[in-house]
Amino acid sequence: MANTVTNQNKPSGLTPVKYLGGADWDGKANLYFISQASVNAFNVGDLVSPVAGVDQWSGLQSIDLTLAASSTQVVGVAIAFGASPSATTSLRGGPYIDPNNLTLINVPATKVKNYFALVVDDPKVIFEIQETGAGTTPATSLTFAATSKNASFVYGAPAAGVAVSGTTLDNGVSSGHTPQTSATVTNGYFLRMMGLAQKVDPQTAQWNTFGLFAKWYVKLINHAYDSTPSAGF
């Protein structure tokens, strides 16, 4: 009999959960610089990529938003943001706020100042991400055969009233970028699928399962601090 349980549709980008060796993620991350010149908005759970250094004040490494359908390297996932006083300054530490806007939890696309981000940049971290629901039905969602494959992602801004990333794992139904075994990173194939997230869905009170909106564990490949990505299997 087919499994008819529907997983909760609640994308939140990529969420750090544990390390490759099995230990729980310890909350550690590093500080990076976001230039006022960036035209992208940033949200908690977004993938970010390294860019040529532009922080001439404190010397932090610089990042910009990672977009799908790209062969760019990734440096990690942003989990918090703060603002510098102006477009001609940077900061060497927190707090993770905008002094002029204490409700800040993301970075706007249009900026009048520089920002900084706390980034989970350890290449051994395992993240949780929701499978995209765009154009899918339970019959076309990913199955157990996708485990250990390399996958792309679908960038998504937060939905109305939501404060975290809307990025999801690309199951290929709409884009054609189905998980594959090649080591190539063309079209953003740099998520190694590590299996379903082993958790109970709080909405259904059932185990996370294959089908619409399944939650997957993934590891970042084509990572700026890791070796050349290997093929999936």
C-alpha cells in the first residue's frame, strides 16, 4: 500500500544539523563581509559564495549570494547578519544587529551600508533542506534511488510573512536538473544527498518520508575549503 502521509511544507533554506562524523553541530561559524555594492538580498539559510576581497577596513573575507544554475564555489550557509555603520566601514565582531534597525534579521537587496554575516563554513557540516514542491506530486517526488546522488537547488526568497530562506532541493520535475551521479557542478549540482532527515514531522506526527516536501540531509560539495567534488553513486 502506498504511503500517503504528506510532509509539512515549510522550507527554510539549509539548516546545519550535524557533522559528517555523526556529532551534533556545535553552533560554530565564522564572520564574513557583504559589500554595499551587492545587489542581492540575504536571508538565514541562504547559500553564499566567496568573492574577491573588498573589505579594506577589517580584512574579513567577502561573500555574495549563491544562485542555482551556476558552477560557482560555495563557502557555506549564512545563519545571522549584522550591519556596519556605513558604506565605508566594516566591523570586526558583533553584535548581529543593525544599530538603526534592531529588528534586522536579513540583508536587503538595496543597501546603503555594508553588512556582515555569520557563515557555517565547515565543509564537514551536514544540512537539512526541503525538497521542492514546485510542479510535483507524490508520484514524481524523489525516491530512495536519489540517496547518495548529487543534486542542485532552487533558490527561493522567503514567502510572505516568513523570515528565513525559501531555497529548496531541486528534484528536477520543473527544471530537469534531477539528482545525478556525475561529479560536475554545472547547473549547481553541489549538494551531496545523504538520505532523508531522520525526524518526526511535528505537523503530521509521522516520520519524515519520501514524497512531497520531504526533508533531506545534504553535504556541500564544490566547497571553497574542500577537495574537488566526487561523483555520486
